[in-house]
Amino acid sequence: MSTIVVDCGASSTKWAAQELGGSIKRGKAPNLTGHIFNDQEWLRAQGVIEEIARSAPKVTRAIFGVTGLGSGTQIAEKISVIARRALGIESVEVCNDMELAHAAIFKPGEGILIYGGTGSVVVSRNRNGELVRAGGYGFIIGDEGGGFWIGREALRHVTDLWDLGKDPKESILGNRILGIVSPADWYGLREYVYKGGRQAVAALAPVVTEAARAGSDEAHSILVGAGTHLADLTKRLLKKIPTSRFAAMGGVFQGDSILFESLSYQLGNAIERIEDDIPERWLGMNSGNA
């Protein structure tokens, strides 16, 4: 059986296809999420899937992991219909991207995956293969420890200094944050945040990492706090899925080690850092079923 595995994210989509001879072809496509609520978004989603179908080799099975998607929902079923038509096959599975990622790293009931990107979520699968999670409730009411949370904490550092009548530019972190907005005052910062939205705030997370490397105590504290939040989510899930195996992936782990070390310390366990692409890793993990 030849299989294509597609990891659909908010920033981009990656896929890997294992052909009958065993060789693997890789590719990328525009972003695709499960937040599809009108005809225009459905047309765009169809275009992304059709682009994948044109680029990929002929396969007999497809697995789509889509961020923000609930397995078994009407949106998941419609994506499956579009994929079956575009790829010309009947065997199409559509699930949440974290379910796909966990299956690329662990067997059911085996371990916990800690994800920190723009948002945050901690997931596992029970022995029946069902997804079990903690967190991942979005940036308005959750996502503690993710990129948006880190960026927002940095912004609060700047606004707190303004409230105290101090110049944020005299702070390492404040100076770096204001260095990316123009003008470097509340009006410039307000436009940067509310025009750019969630992604603009999350984009400040690497700035916090840079400030911590430059000696900012405030930036260091934010990253330690992010690790603590992710550890707390993990401990919640441990009550449902007892395990001693952990893996971490996502953009917040790609910078300085402060956050990762904070997470490891709070859990008291070794944690595997996942940096390779999920589709190809899934094919390696599930080669007998691909």
C-alpha cells in the first residue's frame, strides 16, 4: 500500500508520500486549518488539497492531520470527501494534527506529547487510540506557555514600565520589543498588536529568547514561566495517562534552552525534542501499516 501523510498547519502544510517501492517523496503546500466556516474558505481548502494531489505521486491511502480540527466532525468529513475526489482514492483518514503527531512518535497509551507553538496543548492517546488532551483552548482563554502567551507577557513588561513612568528602552527586553515597532511608543505598539493580531504577538517570542541571551532577567523569568505552565498541563494529563515518556515539539522549543530546561525540571524526567517533519516520521513509525 502506498501512503501519503499530510500535516496541515496554520503556517504551512507538509506532506510525505511512501511509494510502493519504498521511496519517499516530500512536499509543501499553503496552510490549511480546520477553521473553515464559509464558501470562500472551502474553495481555498479545496485548492490546497488539489495542489497536493497534483504534486504527490499516485497513492492508495491518505492521512490528513489538520490543526484546529475535531475528528468525526462535519468539517472533517467534508475534507475527506474533497481529498478522496482530488486524489482519486477511497482510503482517506482525517484527524487532528496532534493526533497525527502523537502517532508519529508513540504507540497508543505509550507517552505524552507536549506542543508549544503559537498556542499550547499536551496530548496522548489511550490504549484504544483515542486522543486525550490537556490545554489547547485557544489564546483567549488558554494556550499558556505558547508563543502568544510569551509575546503577551513581554508586552505587559513594556506597558507596566510605562504605567510606572519608566522608559522601557532602558530595559533589555523593553528595548528589543520597541525596536520592532514604529513609532516606538504606545501608538506604534497598539497598531503592531491589533493590526497583526495573534500571529504578531506570537512573533515576539523569539525576541524574548534573544533578550534572555543578552542578560534580561525579565525575559528569563517569562521563559521559565512558560516551561512551568507547560509542565502543569502535562501533570494534568499524567493523571489520565500515567507514563514516564515525554516528547516536546513546536516553535517555542527551537530557541534558547531556558524554557525546555524549566519544563524538564518541573517534570523531573528526560524529554525527547522532536525537530523532524511529522509526515515522514509517521511513515517510519507506522511502516507496517503504510
